[in-house]
Amino acid sequence: MTPIDVEHRIATYFFHRYLPEKVLIELESTLLPLCLMVEEEGEIDKDELVKIALDIIEHHLEGKDFK
């Protein structure tokens, strides 16, 4: 099994290399305000942030294939 930190590094590489800038900007402009609204990092609902991000990514990449 691949260590989780290795998976995160691979995902980060693909995230920044292959997502269009338009998608990255939308992700940042959507997620950043949600993160800034909390006082402690522990108050951030990370599962909800991931869900929001995946919805945005899937919307922009709908119908596209990377295979």
C-alpha cells in the first residue's frame, strides 16, 4: 500500500499541473473564504471542503477523459 503522504504529493502534482487555471482560481475563490471564516483550523469541515472542490472539478471536467 502506498503511504498516504506519497499519495498526497502525487495528487498535489497532478492538481497543479493538469487542472486548468480557471478551475484553480474558482477553487481558491470558493474555498478560501470558507477557511477564513473560522478562527481555529480544527473548526474547518475538511470533508465539506473536499466535497465542494470535487463538485467544482467534476463540473469543469465533465465529459473529458484523461486515459
